[in-house]
Amino acid sequence: MSEITVFTARKIVTMNPSMPQATAVAVRDGRIVEVGTLETLKPWLERHPCRIDNRFDSHILMPGFIDPHLHPTLGAILLPCHFITAMEWVLPGRICAPVTTHEAWLARLAEILAGEGAEEEIVVTWGFHRIWHGNVNREALNRISATKPVFVWQRSFHEIIANDAAIDWLGVSREDLSRHPQIDLEAGRFFETGLAIATQGMNRVLLAPERYMKGLEMVRQTVHMGGHTTIGELAYPLMNDALEWHVLSSTLDTADTPFRMKIVPRALQRGNFEGSAEDDVARVGEFAGRGTQKLFFGNNVKLFTDGGFFAELMQMREPGFIDGHHGEWLMAPEAFESYARAFWLAGKQIHVHCTGDMGVELALDVLQKLQDEKPRFNHRFTIEHFGVSNPEQVRRIKDLGAIVSANVYYVHELGEAYWKESIGHERASQMARLGSLERAGIPFALHSDFTMAPAMPLNSAWVAVNRIAESGAVMCPQERVSVDAAMRAITIDAAYVLGMEDEVGSIRAGKKADFTVLEQDPFEVDPQELRNIPIWGTVFEGRPFPIAR
């Protein structure tokens, strides 16, 4: 029988209300034998070979952090790109300084084209947002370069702006492109479903094995830096199943990868508008037999309602957007209902990308129909992102038995910008209304949707608890949550969203021996210091993995 290892700590925060704190945890073969104190563990330690590991005597152990909605392939594609963003990004090996004006954005792009991007086949930037960077279109890009193909990925990933050289480089006739309803050739803009047309051509560079594997290694480092031991890949595949599975499994399914990944397939393949909901139920069903200990599928599936939040393409109920523009549907409402019904009848846990209050309303209306037609208990129909909503929708979420996985980082980066430029103060300040969810007793998780937010669970918890915008102002203090709710949202409640709460998310006998090792106690520090708590590293299935400094 294997030896028991006992990790002692200054404090172990179990996230188990029956035993909220401990100072020792016994581990064998990657699972927890028992948690308590050295005194209470004696019956085990007297009868089995054991050793005491006291390296964490001055640290805090928490359940391994969980991000239930993170996109490794998206990160692998974007991290090798040139970041020109309004916020500072700290990435493995580099820090990207903020760029916050139109002139500075154009100057930075010109620097890239003249410098590190000069030898690249195409130049791809990420992070553009009109609120900070102004009107950048095909002509503006042409003025910087008429010969180098330039693709500007909007901050949301839901939109690309291309110059003429880039459009020609795609190799698709302009006549065909002009017929697509979500491609604006005059502006050089490919958005939502039109984005798939652009990326199909870009894939020969973006998914080139050397580049893709380099990006995935950066993602692996980023996930570990955040203290994660479990992540969810929501909406697989992003581009290409065969290639992505090969590279994900060869890069992440290794002994030195200190986290696991639950993979949730998309209901409808990106850019594929043929076939039927029944065909896609069968396609998704084929994933069930695939997987390893670290990369695996479950009973989940991902659907979409409205467009990207950072792209300001969410579908908004009246009074809509200040400038009068309209959002976009990622799936036509009737198609969404058809697909949701097919997967509901197949018994799947359905995760729905919803960013605007109209997108939330569509998801809840369809859920109501499905419950009327075939009631299900513990279905965990999950509203993903939860950007703009209203109080009445919170009550409907509870009544219908749904749950939420929220990107609360929206409040920090976009709260004030959307107040002044997009949807006004009332709705912008109340985005990601998590306080209402806590008061209603609705389970919710926090996610990054990386790269839509930094893959830093403590940063997400900091936003949820404080609701501090980029300027330092507090956005709708009534929607702040308790520290306990925020910590649950990155541990046990995040596990619940993924359907993995019996395996991970808290520290108790029988669960995976996954711990995040902190230098300070989140329940004792000033709530405004949550994001600054140093992370020593993680313990994954009983094996310590310090973060490289």
C-alpha cells in the first residue's frame, strides 16, 4: 500500500461548511485520505506508512482553484499575437503596456510593422476597442501598410478588421465575401459568423504547429500562475478538432502539467450552417468516448444566444445602445430553441453564452418551454457570462432551476466605459449582478473566458467582492458579494457548474488532492487586497508544483 503524505499548513480552508478549517491533510495516491489535525489523523498515521511534509507550515491551503470557462486554444492563438490593449497585461515572458488613445494605437501598430512584425507573413494584433482606440477600419489600416496583410482582432475575439492586403491574402473572392450578412467589406470588418470566414484563411498561420504549440505552452504557464488545478474548455473545438486534440493532448496531457481540463463541445460547429440539430447531437455524442485522465469530456454542451460583450454586439432590450446600433445573434432564436430542445431531450447539461439582457431573456424563455415540455431536476442549465441582466431575470433563473457562470471582470474594464459610451450608467454599473444571485441563493461561478479576462481567479474574486472599476470608482456596491461567496465561486461552486463537485472544489476525504497554496488568508486580508495575495503554487493530485519565479 502506498505511503500517506501529510501536508501541514498554518491554515487549511476546506470550503466544506462541516469542517471549515484544518491544519493537516493526509494524501495517498493522489486523493485525500482525511483532513483535520495531526492529532485527529493519528488512527491513519499509526496504522499506515506515512511521512509529514511541513513545507507549507507558514502558508494557507485552499481547494485548487477552478476556472470553469477558459479557452486554451483561444489563448494559444492569441498569446503569440501582438497585444495592443487598453489595460496592462502580464503574460509569461512579457508585460504589455496599456495603449489608450487612437493616435497611440496607430503609432504602436506602425512600430510593430516596422519592427518585430516586419518578417511575419501576416501581422495579427489583439486588444483593439473603439472606445479607447477610435475608428479603425480598412482604410486606416491601408494608410499604415498597403502591402503587409494586417488583421486587427477586436478585444472580444468576435470581430476582425483587415486591410486590403489581408483581404486579398485570404484568397476568397470579394464578391463571395460581400454576400455574407456579417461581413462589411467597405470597413474591412468580419464579425460573429463572418469571423469564421476570415479565420478559415488565417488558420494556415494561426494553427501552424510550431506557433500553436508555443502559444499553448504560454497558456499552460498562465493557467498555473493563476493557481488553477481544474479548468473547463467551453466550446470545443475552436477551429479544427483533429489538430486541436492532437496538440492539446500532446502538450497538456503530460506529467508536468499541474491541472486537468474538462472539455465542453459546441453544439454547432463554428462556420458550419449545414445539417440539423439531430445531426449535431450525434456528433457531440461521439466525443463521449474520447479522453484521458487530464483531458476529458462529460455530459455538457455549449450553445449561444447573442454576440460578444467586448464587441458591443450583445442583444439589448429597450432602450438599447446610446448610439442606436443593434446587437447580433450568434444563433437565430428559432435555431437556438431547436438545438436547445434536441440537447435537452438528450439529457445534456446545457451552457448558454448570454451577454445582453435580450440574450438572457431568450435563454430563459426557451428553458421555460423545455421545462413545460419535459421537466428535469438538477439540470444545471447554465447562463454563461451574464453581462447585462435585470433583477426580474434573477428571479426567473432561480424559479427555473438555472445557475450562472459569470465574467465579473467586465465590471472592472468596461463598467465606466460602457456607462459613458455604450449603455448608460444604470445598466453598465449593474452588469454581472452577482450580489442579487447571492441573495437569491443561486449557485454561481466566476470565470475568465480567457483571454476576455486575465486567468487569475483571485483577481476575479477581487472584482466580485469590491466592484472596483479601472479608475478606482465602485460600480453598484449593492451587487458586491461576500468573500465567502467569491471563494466558493472559484472552488466548490465552480466545480458544481462543471458537474465535478464530487471530485474537486473542496478539501475532504475522497476528493482529488488538489490545493492552491497562498501566502495569505483571503478571509483575513483587506478585501481590496484579494488580488494581491501571492500564490506559492499548487498541489495537484498530491504532487507540489511551485510557480517558477
